[in-house]
Amino acid sequence: MTQKVAVLGTGKIGEALLSGMIRGGWSPDDLLVTARRPERAAELRRRHGVEAVTNAEAAKAADTLILTVKPQDMAALLDELAPHTPADRLVISGAAGIPTGFFEARLAEGTPVIRVMTNTPALVDEAMSVISAGTHASEADLRHAEEIFNGVGKTLRVPESQQDAATALSGSGPAYFYFLVEAMTDAGILLGLPRDKAHDLIVQAAVGAAVMLRDSGEHPVRLRENVTSPAGTTINAIRELENHGVRAALIAALEAARDRSRALAGGQG
């Protein structure tokens, strides 16, 4: 039986999922989208050949609903969906901080819900999507979610109790790397390099280091030690990073992101 999937509130991440599914072999005929603005809906139809519908129409017609609206808009969306969503629909939420119980309490009894935290590298098919099952989600439901999100990168299953930590580490993670690249680029300029050359040097170093981390199987400490010669340039730089508390600052930053995810779950704006 053909599965119909609807992406509700199709912004950048929602569109990345949509295009990833199409590249992975899904027919546009089996995909529905919703958007707040009519011009956005028309744009999605033109780009991907999918049908744009209302949220209520999506709930009635699709087997799987992927909710990609902002956390603060989720309650209103569920109020709109609840009268039209049978209990056999699979509901996948991409909203940071909101637990599966929030959805289960507002939808029909027994509705399977899966919580997913992906990140912006979905736009280049390099996402990390962290998946957790709600009370009623089955193994088949989890595999279906993985099939969808594998189209834009990798997936990892975790217990829902670990989702806030995953959000802090992975969902927000790309921003930390961009921040680091920005700071290193400024340092390169201070050291006398033109901005474009400093940028190119750092970006390629970041890409190469990431590939080595992914493909070598080596612990990051070992890879760092391979670059760190006795009394050399790298160890002097590492000493300054430690002297300025960079490691402690990163830990504190991740704890702050986790705490904010928890606050969103508690309904704090």
C-alpha cells in the first residue's frame, strides 16, 4: 500500500526533508505540504511537483504527518489537527523541547508519536537526526521515520529522556562550529591574512578534520595528539585555550542549551 506523507509548516528544514525524500525515490504524488502563506505553497508546488493542502486536509489524507512548525506554534497546530487526525496516523514532531506526551494528550488515544531533532545540515544531506519513540510508536513506525530522515543524512535512536541533551549537542551543534570558524577567521586576519584566504584555510581544515573524525575511527584525543608536537606551535595554542577556559565554556554553553530545551518543554516562551 502506498504511504502518503504530509509535511506541515514547510520551512527550510521541511523542504529539505521533502527534497530528500524525492531524491530517495518517493513520488511527489505521495507527498503533501502545508504552508502559512499561499505564495510559499505555490513555490513548493512549482519546485517539487507536490500538492499543497490545508492542515486539516493533510490530517485526513496522509498516513504520516511531519510537524515542522516552531515550538511556540505547535499547540495551535494540534488544536487545528485534532478533530481531523485518526488514531492510526503516525505523527512525527521536529519541534525542539516538546515531549511526545504533549502530542499524545492532544490527539486521539493511541496515536503513535515520534520525536525527531534534526539540524540544518539537512539542507546539504549531512544532517544528524535523533529519533525517540512515544508511548504508542512501534518498531515499524521508527523504521519509517528513519527511512524519511535518512534521506537527508544519518539517524540515531535515543530514549526520549536524552533528547534535550541531543538537542544541545547536535540540534544546535552547527552554530557552535560556525562561531568557532568566525573567531578563527578573525584571528587569521589579525595574523595578517586576507579574510577570504583565512576563511578558505579554516573551512578546509574543518572539513578535513570532520572527515578524519568520521572515517578514521580514532579518538579525538589521539587525532589531536598527532598534530601536537613537543614544544611546537599547536601545544602553545592548546595551552592558551585551556588557560582561557574554552573547554569549561563549551560545557557551560551546552548545559545552557539543554536547560533551554527543557524550558521549552515546560511551556516557557
